[in-house]
Amino acid sequence: MSEIIRVALAGAGAFGCKHLDGIKRIDGVEVVSLIGRLQDKTQAIADQYSIDHATTNLEEALARDDIDAVILCTPTQMHASQAIACMEAGKHVEVEIPLADSLADAQKVLETQRRTGKVAMVGHTRRFNPSHQWVRNKITGGELNIQQMDVQTYFFRRTNMNAKGEPRSWTDHLLWHHAAHTIDLFQYQTGSPVVQAHAVQGPMHKDLGIAMDMSIQLKTENGAILTLSLSFNNDGPLGSFFRYIGDTGTYMARYDDLVNGRDEVIDVSEVDVSMDGIELQDREFFAAIREGRDPNSSVASVMPCYETLLALEQCLNQQ
């Protein structure tokens, strides 16, 4: 590998552009190929970001010997098979959350990573957001133990639209996508395996075939509990809201804003080199490649989240 890490990015949608924006601020990395669903749209975004190669064929990019790594921002249903294809082609891979929409497929990705030895990382961005890093530093410093997390993840998405308000070519999912963010963060921050998992969901959408509302409860071996509410029906405010209740303090996070239980603002601007969680996530991916190590949010490290998602899915199927 040359001093420059050359990257192909697959998925020229809303989240793909967030990665492209972040990578522009990272030295020693160049995006040399952009893969999208529609050639005209993909070429337009490639031109916008000065990317020389645009295609609708991932295999075309994987066949190039000048590409070291791939970032996958493609539909959920493609993640596992594409991550495996990238590693089989000799490329390191960062796959956006979720790693897969089944535990079996997630395990296949892990098996491939262990066999090929490639860096394989999942976009569990919450681990990198400065607000959650600040809480993590309290935990690892022995100053805080999580007793409870209360989290709300709310959207207003009654039709199949993406974050840009454009029609999606695939259907999103509250459990295997949006709950995965918080479940991984909960297990990461508590450092304890889940021993109880329960979920209920509202009616299925008549066209999309997914539940639009869901409630999840988890308990870890060390006694911490999580209450997670998710909705595609919520007409504002939108986003994810986190309340950490610990043995020495209470903290509330919304994106990268953090306050304590008395609503006093906590400055997290010096926690890391950037306030952009996607950029920090990508920096970790490239650093792991250069240093030949497992990244934070490696496939292996996030597997407990997907084991918990399966337990919750089984709970829902029994109702």
C-alpha cells in the first residue's frame, strides 16, 4: 500500500456524502472511485467531489489494484454480501450500520474477516460522537457507572424517504438499523452482556410492511437497564435523545450537545480532533489500516449487538 490510502465509496446518497465531506478533512486519504445506483447521479456527485471514477458496478471498483479500502453506504440488505466481496477482493472495508439484517449474515462477515485478516469495521457512529466519548471517558476513568439509559429515536417518515427527503430504493427498519445504534452504545458503555431482552411493536405499515413504532427494554449482567423508544410516526422534534443515569451523575446528549442533570452545558469540543462523528469514525478506520490493528467498532467487537437484535426479533415474532 502506498502512503496514500485510496478508497472506493459505494452508496452516493445522503450518508455517503457525509463520509465524503469528512474524508476531505483527513490527510493521506483519497477517494478514487464512487459507486452508485444511477450513473448520471453518481457522476454528478463524483464531479462535485473531484472523484475521477464513477460507476454503478461495485465489482468494477473491486477489480482495480489501486484501491486499498472500501466504505459501504449501500442499502442494509446489501451490507453483508458486499462486505464479504470487498474482503475477498483483498480490500479493507468499513460498512455502514447495520452490519447485516440477520445474525447469521453478520457471523459470515466475521468469519471472512478472520480468514482474510482485512480490517473490517462497522459504522457504529455513537462510539465516536464527542458527547458519548465524554461519557465513555468518565466510565473508563472510574468516575461513572451507568445505572440506566433512557433513549428516544424519533423520525417523521411515513413514506419511504431518505434523510434528504428523496425516495428510497429499499425499506429501512427500526430494529435492525436504528435500534442497533443504541443497543451497541448501551453494551459498549456498560461493558456488560445483555441478559434480558424484551420488545413490543405497533401496527405494521400497510405499504412498507414494517412496524412504525417500537419499544425495547434490556438489562445487562451488571444490572444496568435500557429503555429505548423508536418511532417513524413522530412529528418533531426529530433525532435521538439520550439520558445517562449514573451512580455519580446524570447526563443528557443530543447529537454532540451534552448537558448534566441540572441542564448545565458541558463543553465537548476538545474531546477529539473533530466534532464530526462520521469523520472520527473514518479516521479510526484509516488509522487501523495504517497500524495493522483492529479498529474500535470492529466486526468482532459489535457482534454482541447483533446477538441482542436477534433475541429481540425472536421476542417480537412470539407476539
